Amino acid sequence: MATEIQQGTGQETRAALRVAFIGLGNMGGPMAANLVSAGHAVRGFDLSGAAVERLVAAGGKAAQSIPDAVRDAQVVITMLPAGEHVLAAYDGPQGVLANAPQDAVLIDSSTVPPEIPRQLAKIARSGTQLLDAPVSGGTAGAAAGTLTFMVGGDAALVERMRPLLGNMGKAIHHGGPLGAGQTLKLCNNMLLGILMAGTSEALRLGIANGLDPKVLSAVMQQSSGRNWTLEVYNPCPGVMENAASSRGYTGGFATDLMAKDLRLAHGAAESSNVATPLGDLARRIFEVHRANGHGGLDFSSIFQDPVTLAQALEVK
């Protein structure tokens, strides 16, 4: 059962650490910069030279390769696009496992199938300290240092790493053994996809029947239909000033990423023989939305691209 370890302040740290950060994209870059701001010595590596340059501008150091990044690291953090990228970064003679110090703590914050961290444990040397720690909060949370970490692994190790994670996030939740962090993330994002699709449908229905979306949103937010999308992420343009929908669905959490997470949740459900019909329908809906050319837009853009049941059921 998931338990919250402790709220992070975003500033706390016990001592400066040597941190290798691999994957400096839209999420990893701001996370690494927050570690620099907290006083840690961060050496970063990314295939994008521009991403590495941004870390250097923030006060970090550039690494030329994964072995260069991790050679004397006390903590290695990876934030990569998919499971195959994680395995490639960790395995082999040029990977993290072969080049990081034996006593380094290895934290993968990518969103991948739960079996990936377990696979890493199988190929790692005995005694390797591993955590899977995917995040929620999007690019804004990464920049602000207000991410939520969902962590799998040894409880004592999670507690040791709590101050470091607190420099990048506001809360750290321990879900259980290695892989539990990924399961927490997939369950949350499956429900989020369902909520966004359902909220968008309810708003479109009301608007089509003459309702003001602001009034409808206020009523639902104060009634039994209340949910996170209504509270902080309304998908209808003009209803909520700071939502992605009011800035042309730019930034935020891309449809491509939501579709990816829903596929991962579907795979986890199949492998554990759990029926998730609503989650699977949400997966199909966002796959159609993505195929319609909206993969780079925030996932709340589903509001402007109604997907019919027939279209969704065509997706395998």
C-alpha cells in the first residue's frame, strides 16, 4: 500500500552530492537545474548539445558520455523517453551499471513498464542500489520544483534519498518494492486520461445545449462530478486562465505522452489479468487524437477533437 514518506520543501538538503543526470530534456533539464540551485554538483549528459549547454548555463557541468557523467557520482538520475532507452543507458560496457561506482544510488525517473526496473536489478551487480521514481507534475512542476515522486525500492534507501528528491519535488510517495513507482504512475495517469476524456465530453454536451462552459464547470466542480481537470486543468478555452487550453494547448503534458502512458497501463493490465475497460477506451480515444495530428499538443486538446466510439473501437 502506498504511503507518503514526507512532504519536500523544494529547498532542503543535508549535504551536497555529486549527481550524474542523464536525459536533460523538457523534464530532466529543469530537474537537474533545481539540483544545481540546491547546491549539488551536477554533471549532465544528453544527446542534445543544446540541452547540455542549458545545464552548464545553470551552473552544472557537461559530460561527454555516460561513462564520463557517472564515473565518480554518488547518485545517478536518468530521465529518458521509453523503456528501450533506459535499458540502453544502463546496460553494456558504456552503460551506467558498468561505469558508476558500486556504492552509487541509481534512480530512474523515466515512465516505463514496471518490469524495466526489475530487469535492471537482474542485470546489475549484487548490492547495486536501485530506485524507480517516475514523477507527476509536468514541465511546469519540473521547473518549479513541485513534482510528485512515486518511488519503488527499499524503504530505507527511499528515506536516504528523500532530501535529494525534495530538491526537485514537493512530495515523495513510497509504493513498495522496485517497480511499484511505475505502477503508481500508470494507475494515476490511466485515471487522468479517463477524467480528461469524460470531462471534455460533459462540457461539449453542455455547450451544444446552450450552457455557458464557465457556469457548467463551476456547477460540476461543486457537485458530484468534481475532479482534478475541473479544478486546475479545464480543457475548454477561456474557462481557466492558466490552463493549457487557454494558451492554444501548448506546453503541459503532450498527447503523445498520455497515449504512451495509457499503452503502458494497458500492457500492465494485460500482464496482471486485470480488466480495465474504461482505461482501454481512453487509450483508444487518445490514440485516435494522436493520429489526427495532435500528438504535440497538450492532452486536454481532446476537447477540440471529439473522437467517436466507432473511431476509438477501430484502434487495436
